[in-house]
Amino acid sequence: MTDQTPRLEIRNLVRRYDGRMVVDHVSLEVQPGQVTCLLGPSGCGKSTTLRMIAGVEMQDEGEIWVDGKLVCDTVFRVPPERRHIGLMFQDFALFPHLRVGENVAFGLSGDKAAKAARVEELLDRVGLSGYTQNFPHELSGGEQQRVALARALAPRPRIMLMDEPFSGLDNRLRDGIRDETLEILREEDTAVLLVTHEPEEAMRMADDIALMRHGRIVQQGAPYNIYNAPADRDAVAFFSDVNVIRGTVQGALTQTPFGQFLAPGVPDGRDVEIVIRPQHVKIDFDRAGKGPAPTISDGTAARGLVQRARFMGSESLVEFRMDYDGSIFRVTVPAVFLPKPGTPMWLMLRRDKCFLFPVN
């Protein structure tokens, strides 16, 4: 693969509010046609990063580059309208007094015929051909979202910044419109930087995920790698519920109710957490909690009593109170499985799906 100049590159962006660090030396690159997602909880600095890239807010430190050219540092600044950057937000921000065609044409320059042709082309691409004369209030939420996309694409931006643009849509519409939007953006070879706090949306949309926390990017990579090789316990927990087992390391091993776990490189006496997702806990259906703890090839089973079980549509969630310390363990089963409260059962862990992290 040959080296390629990033469509968007940000270097060590910093933003402070009243002395508080909101964006803390954030750096990333986005290639043409690539979708990168800034993922993290509310207040972690995602939207502030987006606003600095768009030029509506100034950074305190750092640089922003587009196609290998500097567009902003702390001295030099290209105005927002000259950065070739499109914006899409949650509220669509359509002008209510303008018709659909006028909304799409708002940011276009050139003669009337050229603008009209571009408007018709885009409305056709988003499936709204014939809606030129409608007002926004006459459209559904999904149709308004498509108009917002057409308007953002009209000036042919090199980069599209999207701040939770689909969160205002109901679930029935969201997946289809999200997929259609990304297909069009990739066809245009647009670099996309998307902000969301929903892990499922990031996994579905992104080629690359930058996980943010407290103003910093704590991990970045392809969705598969972020999910299967998390940087720490919080990274695991951001994508799903987790079960946590604590232990102390002795001789590169930690003893748990589920048997010993390897802890290479962790010094003796250090506390560690073993983290596993509910879908990777196995239930011994044969023994049903009776007899001595079964020993399996990669550890020992631990017993718990069912606290409650709920059917979630495609799986069942069963919560156990564990005998060894009274903690709650969550297990998902890909079927209808609703054991009665108080039922004892043996639980086993998939060792290859466990993550071990030293406790700070």
C-alpha cells in the first residue's frame, strides 16, 4: 500500500475552558473515503474537537491540516467557509422559511442553471427527486435528514464532520438512512469524521474508531481491534456490560474462584482485574449446580444462584449471585432461557475472551 496524504490531519489539538482541559493533545488522520469515529461519553471533548476542525472554535494549541496544507494553528487561520468542510448535526439545521431546493442550494455559488442542476442531482441521489418545492415542515424526520445531507454535499466538501446526525431518528429509520448516507459519502470520496456516544453506531459505521475519555484519545484502531484488544477495563465496559473478578498476583499467577490466571509481567502483590463480557460466560447445564465444582481444561467452575432472568428478544440475560463473594454475575444466552430465581448453576469462563488489567 502506497503512502497517501491524509485528507484531514489534526496534530496535538488542545482546548481549555476556564483553565480546565477539555481537549488534551488530540491527534488523528482521516484518509479520503474513510469514516473515522470519535467515540466516547458525553463531555469527553468529541464535539469540541469537531468545532475546532470546522473553524467555529479556536484551539489553544495544535494544528489542523487538509490535503497536506495547514488551515489553522494558533496564529494562521483559514476561515471556516474556505476549508472545504461540510457539517451535519443532530437537529438538521434546515431553514424553515426556505423550500427544499433553496436549502440545498444555500451554500452554492455560480450561475442559476448550474446551481439548479446540482440541486436536482443531489436530491435524486438521496431519493427526494420532486421535493424541490416542499418546505421542511412538510417532510418526515428521515426526509429532512436526507435534505441536510444533500445540502452538506452540495459544495463538494473534501471532509464531512458529523455530530450525532442520526440520533434524532427513530430506530426503524436510522439504520437505513445511516447506511445510505455513508454509501453516498464514500462514493464522493469524502473523508468523514463522525462523533457519537453509541458504540453500536460506531462499530456499524466506522473504518477506524478513536475512543475518547477525559479529552484524550485512549485507543484508536479498526472496530474489530478496539473490541477484541481493549486498552483497559473502561474500554471493555464502553462496548458492553462486563463481569469483573479481582485477584492478587503471586509468581505471575492470580488465584480466582474460576482457577488460576496467567499475569505475565505483573509484579507480585499487585492487584489485578479479570474482565469478561456476559456472552463469554458458559453455563454448565448438565450439573445444574449440584455436586463438587467441575474442573475443565482451562479452569474451574464457580457456583451462583439465579437472581433474575429476562428475555431480551434475541437472547436471554440471566443474573447470578455468586457463592464466593455475593457479587452479581451477568450471563447472556442466545435463546429463551428463563430459570427460576434461586436455581443453583455452575458458571465457567472462556479464557480466550478474558482480559486482565493491573489495578492502578
